[in-house]
Amino acid sequence: MKKRLLAIVLCLMMLSTMLAGCSKDAQTSGKGGKKIGVAMPTKDLQRWNQDGENMKKELEEAGYKVDLQYANNEIAQQVSQIENMITGGCDALVIASIDGGSLGTVLEEAKKAKIPVIAYDRLIMGTDAVSYYATFDNYMVGTIQGQYIVDQLDLENAAGPFNIELFTGSPDDNNARYFFGGAMDILNPYIDSGKLNVVSGQKAFEEVATLNWSTEEAQKRMENLLTAYYADGTKLDVVLSSNDSCAIGITNALVNGGYTSENFPILTGQDCDITSVKNILAGTQSMSIFKDTRTLAAQVVKMVNSIMKGEEVPINDTETYDNGTGIVPTYLCEPVFADVDNYKELLIDSGYYTEDQLK
Ligand code: BGC
């Protein structure tokens, strides 16, 4: 008995020495108290809260101080937050922009102060102050959504025609064109052959874009489409939505318009926001793209570390993302889709959500 007690005490002592060592490593791993500014667009959407928290946690674990700011989707607020980060002496900036085209002037200051800038998830346009870009493969997000629709309707074999409406995201977000472009590259051949029928005729990016990715705007547009084109009983079979915040508005409109889980149109999304995953389980959304924010945060921390140490920065794409001043070296993470068949493995077994959060 005494021996066992002694063994336990010894184990605990070893463990505490190890833990002390770890945290000391984290504090002094050569970062010398360097400070990283992290600018996020808004707290309104679940994903950005997760992105921000993950970035802060990962950077602090790596020994950095972190100045994390959310900008309420207000461009001027984000600009002033970045200004403060620059004057406050940040050593690097990680920015998920609200409007990718509005940061040129403030980032000139970063460039003068030799502060490297990583564009997080959304590319920052029209300035050569951006050093790197890290994101999920945005074009692939769209192709996965398009292919999901093709597979669910068995468009290769089915005669159709199936009625479809299209929704994408904010025109000031460079990602939106990649999402929409990827999806349409898959869907256009079926639209051209008549198997898919865009009943409203609204197919151009500008016609189907949703300012600020707003749930309310998407809901309004879906309601208008139902009134204008489907009031005579025409059945809507599919809605392409580039993300979850739009899909949630579309679901609201469809449910108000009388669709139930029994006859619900196929509806795509992106982000695996909790509301959308619940809708997937209830049969009022079909799928969402899973972009594990932990993966992106970890990748960006690797980039920050390499930049700070003057080492080669991990990138895997030097062709796709031209921000108007040239190609920005990029690291692309791979997105996957989640639906009712695989959500458990992807979202729960991986520890992203608990079962309770989805109830
Ligand atoms: C992100 C999406 C997100 C959307 C709205 C895009 O830039 O890539 O994940 O759904 O913004 O916040």
C-alpha cells in the first residue's frame, strides 16, 4: 500500500516537472514576447468567433502575445483596429478582412513599419503589403457543392428537368466569386442541357450575390422568388447556397413557404454552423462544407513562426490568388462536405462539437 502511494506521488512529481517544462518552453520558445495582431470581421457569425479563439489559443501556446479584435462588419472599425495594432507595435498582422479592397491605405503603414501581413481566409486586394494568404481551397468549396447537387439528383442519368435557384455571398468578398465559380463550373453543363432549370433566370454573380452574407437578405430574396416564380405550385427542387448564413435565411423562407422535411429542396451550405447542422439533422438543409477552423489556425501559426524566425514559409499554391498587384503565395487547406451520413465522424468524433451542442 505504502509502495503504491509512493509510486503515485513520484508520478505526480514527474508530471508536474514535465508540465512546468512545457509551459516554460511555450513562454520562451524564442519568440521574445512578440505580439501578433489578429483582426476578425465580426462576432455575428459563429465561424469567426471560432477562428479568433483558435488563433489566439494557438498563438499564445506558441509563446506570442495576441491582440485579437472583431470589427462588427464595419469597414472603418476594422481599419482603425489595424491602425492601432500597427502603432501598438505588433510584429505581424493576421487579417480576415470585411471588404478585401478597403485596406490598401492602412496596410501601407504596415509595409513602412516592415510588419508582415497574412490574409486570413479572405484575400486582401489591391495592395502589395500582403505577404501571404492562408485559406481553404475556395474554388474547391464550390465544386464540392456543385458535385453534391449533381450526385443527389443523379443528373448524369435522371432526365429532369429540376428547378433550381442560386445564391452566393458578398460581392466585396473575393472568396464569393471562387465559391460561385466553382459551383457553376459543375452545374453549368446541366443548365445548358436543360436538366437544371433556373426558373427565375437569375444566374449572373451580381444577381445572386448577398451583401454581407446576410441571413435576412437571403431570406428576403428567397421569399420574393417564391412569390414571383413558384406561387402557382411550381416545385423548387434545389437551391445552391454558398454558405450557411445564407442557407439559414433560405430555409426560413422555404419553411414559411410551406416546404417541410418531406419535400425540402436540396440546399447546400458552408461552415457547419450549429444552426445549419441542426437544420441538416431536421431535414431542412442538405449539406454544409466543413472547414475545420482548428486546421486553418494551426497553419497560420506555422506561417507566423516561420516568418518570425526568417525560415521558409509553408505554402502550396503560387498560381491562383492574384490580388491585383501580383500572385500572393498561399497555403490552401482542403475542405470536405458534411451531411447527415458523415456529420458524426467529422464533427463529433473529431471534438469540433459535442453531441449536446447539436440538440
Ligand atoms: C468565408 C466563409 C463564410 C463567409 C461569410 C467567407 O469569406 O470563407 O466561410 O461563410 O465568408 O462570413
